[in-house]
Amino acid sequence: MRIKHTFLLNFLFIVFTAPFIYSQYDTIPKIDSLSAQENSLGKLSDDNIEQYLSKYVQFASVSGHEKEAGEWLKNVCKENGLHITQMGEKDGEYNFTASIYPLLSNLPNIVFLNHIDVVPAGDLSKWEYPPYSGKITDTEIWGRGSWDNKGNAIMQLFSIVEILNRYKGTQLPFNVSFLAVSCEETQCRGGAEYVIANYLDELNPAVVLGEGPPAITGALQTDVDKPIFPISVAHKRALWLKLSLTINTSAHGSVTPLRYANKEMVQALDNLLSKKQKVVYSDLNIKMLKDMGKLEKGLTGFAMRHPKLFRMFITPQLRKQPELFSIFSNTITLTSLESNNDVVNVIPSEATALLDCRLLPGASKEEFIEDIKKRLKNEDIEISVIYSMPKMQSSDDNSIYFKNLKKAIEKTYPDIDVVTISLPNTSDAGVFRAKGILTYTTVPIVLDMSYLDNIHSENERIPRGIMVKGKETYTNFIEECINGDDDSGKKKKFLIFNTKKD
Ligand SMILES: [Zn+2]
């Protein structure tokens, strides 16, 4: 039996780790951006959704340079009747909401989160069409951001405006907001974090939908051509640790002391890292295995549907695939080993090591550090925390919002199954989950695997004809929130907040 999710997880890694890889290209290509004023492509409709994306892509809004693109986008929102709240006005801190009702109404808010910034274009000579051309060919829309995250933002926006027009004159019991933020790619302080720190009460989010994986094929081992729709409800949190060991010895290397810092640090790290990390079966990852198991055929499917029973077969398979293993374990990666010495006959008195640890949603930081201490088997090593993401609960996949999102996806794509997943890393969704806000991430379009290689790389593009379905799914989601069935299957108006009934 072989469980093959490598592709899915590779994709997730590309999306969430590439900005750092790309930091080598920090110069921003000098390509003239459009003026925010030359704006109108006309009333938003299925016929011009791709033109709007093309135009948005034409702004070179590399992280820290979001304002011009943001102003254009905000004007589109304004022209279409949405209510704007500015939440920071300068580059690197340019954020706004565009809502059906003013935020002042203080209604519970369905928030569609997206980011204005993009990663740098990389090697310009490798692009078939210039990265900020927004070139529309017969089959594709080209350019940096066409997928990440401008394509998604345009689908969200078109959906919200459609709902606004459909329910004009009706008082819905909730607000719907488009929230565009800065510098998601660099996780600077001026983006989502700034919004949370200064405008959370005003925003009043009941649920946040953010960027995540599209429908993918190749995740099912026994049915490789069948796509699945992952919705992420959780992510791991980073815990960065520094280990330091000081042992004062005679500084000359001609006589080897019994104890010295480098040797003991290496031995302690060997104690720590040579031991395999435990596989942790949590409610969430068991559910993920079971969900996938329902879609797999034969023995593979049977084993995955009964992960506890088949643990001894499943665990070794998980270990073979680090990407998959990462969502079944707390991980420790040694990323630096230092003794500030490059003289060969001098014994340094201090050795330090940096560990990048990633904890599963339910894991306790204190217990984890305690366990590391024990495994190092060296009382003299001091452990300090450099950075620790706040603990957060995963978002409930039984909530009415999750159900509505699932229904909406299934309505648009009747043949595709939805699975709940957890991600090994995070995006802006993390700052909302840390506040206990239900946050789900997915992008409701079907994308051929080949396109995923170009995200954060050269030749980013998406196929034509898929955006309308993505927009429709978001619209279906909001409609479900307004008019969906209750648990008994009865149509109920304004089910979620239930302030008005038929
Ligand atoms: Zn993104």
C-alpha cells in the first residue's frame, strides 16, 4: 500500500515557502504600472472578469509596493457600490475593506481575504510574456499574481458585487466584505497583522475565507485522475529555538579537553535528532485520512478508513514522505550550528544551534521544549525561544460556514469531493485563527497540476474559462449563508444569524 499525497503537499510547500526562496530576486522590475485613474472596464460581468484580472496583474505590486494597485482595486470596488474602509494607506501597510454595508453597521461579517502583493518576477528572460503584461492569449491569462493572489481576489470581488446587486434594498443579517491586504508574501507587520491589531472590532468577522489549494488531481493513489477539493482548517505553528552551550576550556586545540562546547553540542544534537519523531494521530489528521480513504479503492481505501487499526502499515508509509509526515508530527529541523570560530587550533567556549520546530495545532509548547531538554541529555545546554506563533484551534469543519462552503463547491462541481485538510505552513489565515476566528482556505477552481509549478516562479498563468466557476462558487457560498437549508433540510431564510425568517 502506498499513500500518495506528495503532489498536494509539494504544492502547499511551493505556495507557502517560495517567497523566501525568491528573496534572491529583490529588485523590482522597472515596468510602467498603469495609473489608478484609467480604470473602468465597465460593469462587472462574466464577460469581463478576465479583463479585470489582466488589468490588476499589470500593476507590479511586489510586497512593499501595493498602494498603486490597491488604489485601482479600491476604485473598482467603489464604482460598484461597495462601502470602503481604509485600514492603512501607505506602501507595505495598504489595506482596505469593501463591504456590502458600511462596517459601522457592525453586522457579523463574512470576510473574503486576499493580498495585493506579489512575489518578484524572478528571471525576466524566462518569461514567455512579460510578467506584468497581463497578456490574454486564446487559452490563458498570463502574469505574476494571475493565480497568487489576484485571480482569487477578482473572483471574490465579482461574487460580492453580484450578491450586492441581487439583494439591493434587502437588509441581510450579515455583512460581506472583501479584505485586501499588503505584504502577505513577506509576512510584514503592515498587512493582515496590522488590520487585526487596529481594526478587528470594526471588521467583526464571523468567518474568513482565504487563499488555499485549488481542486487537484493526483492526490488519490487508486484514482489518480479524480480531482479532490481540499479545504484547509488548520496549520502548524512555528516554534524557533536557540540552544546555547558555554564551556570554558583552555583555548588551544593542541590538547583535547575532556569537555568542550562543540563536541558536547554535536553529541546532544545527535541524541535529539537521531531519534525518530513520533507520529501523532490527531482527530484532524485521522479525519483527513478517513476522508481520503473514502475516495480510495481497495485495500488502500480500507486501511485509510481505519487508520488506528492499520497504524503499523500506515506509519512507515507516512515516514517515507516528509511532506506528508509533516502533518502527522511535530518536526525539528537543525537550521544553524555556530561557534563563531574559523581558526583551526582554537577551541571556542560557546556553541549555539538554531532549531526550526513546527508544532501540530494541539501540541503544547511547554511539553515540547521539556521533551527536547530530556532528549539532548545535557543539562548545561540552555534553550531560549526566538519566536513562537500563538497556539490556535483548528477551525471547526462542522460549522455552518464549512458546510456551506462544501455545499457551494459541490453545487458548482458535482463530481468533485471535498476533503478537510491541515497545512504544514500558514498564510494570513494564521493571524485570524490565532484570534479564534473560523478561517477556511481554498480556491474554488479546478487547475491542472502543470500550472502549479509556475506559482511563485516564472510564467505564472491560469487557463481561461475557470474564473467564472470560482466566482459562482463564492456566490453559492454566500447564497447558502442567506438561504441555505437548516439541518432538517427545510429552507430557511437567513439561517446563520436567524434574525429574519420567511
Ligand atoms: Zn498568496
